[in-house]
Amino acid sequence: MKRASGVLVAALLSWPTAAWADDGEHDEHAHDEHDEHDEHDEHDDMGHGRRHAMHPNLFGAKFGYISLFAPHEGEYEHVPLGYAGLFYERSVIHNWLEIELTVAGAFGARELAMPVDLYFKKPFHPAPWITPYFGGGPHLDVIFQPDGPLVLGGACLTLGFYAWFSERWGIDFDIDYAVAANRELVFHDVLAAIGPVARF
């Protein structure tokens, strides 16, 4: 009986020490996991939009080719046009909304136009060197003609990505579709463009 009591007393005396040791090991393990999680979050933040958040403004140029489908005598004819423009973009809601304003010139053998596009874009940040996006918004097209400018309004869609060479410099690749109309005419055009971008 005395021997059993001694064993029980020894077990009770040793229990807090063991419990504290377990708690210490648990706390240390939790601390290590927390540090690892923080490092992972920091790595993800650097790779998934941190640079874009630090530099929310973009300025760039676009050069490309437009396939314009214009109404002519009851049918649509294909009109090839060159394209050159400038754009400014601002990140409004990080990782969710960017607004881009593009003003450009479109020119062909007989045509001269000034398309203006306002895009509301959703960006993605799968890696530090690439930023895919898609978006859409209103479209305005001013076509200059001998008897005066022809103004058409409509909508546009865009799909593209930024490829980054450094924290601030990259190249924009995009494909756009726009439809513009007035009371009598409807124009469709598809644009493929590329150009340099800088963020600040």
C-alpha cells in the first residue's frame, strides 16, 4: 500500500513538469509554423501583386493592327488599319479593379480615326513577371471624313497580359474587340497590339 502511494505521489509531482514541457514544445512548434506561414505569406505577397500595389500607376504605348469591318452598300467590308496610342492605368482596388484610359489613332489608305477606350480591368498575379488581365468598358470612335467627323459610341472588351522585365518596366500584349454605332451604321473592329509600359 505504501509502495502504491509512493508511485502515485511521484506521478503527480512529475505531471506538471511534463505538461509544461509539452506546452513549451507545442508553443515552439506553433511559433515555428507561424514564422513559416509569415514567410510564405511574404513570399506570396511579393510574387502575387506586391510590386503592382507599390506602383499603382501605369503609363504605356500601344502599336498594332486593326481589322475593321465597316458597312458598305448593305454588306461589311474588311478595312485594315494601323494603330498607335497612349494609355494611362490606375489600380483602384488592389487585385480586383484597374481603370485604363486609351487614346489612339487608327490610320489606313483612306481612313483616319481616333478611338478612345475606357477599360475596367480585373488583374491576376500568378508570378512576379507576368500580370494577365481581362476587362471591358465604353468605346468612342471618331472617324474623320471629308464632309465632317463621324462620331460613334459603343463598347469594348480586352484580354491581355503584362510581361515584366523589372519592377517598373515591361511590355503589354493585348487583343481588343470593339463595336461602335450611331443611328444608321454599326462598325466592328478587332485590335492586336503590343507596346512598352512603365509603372510608378
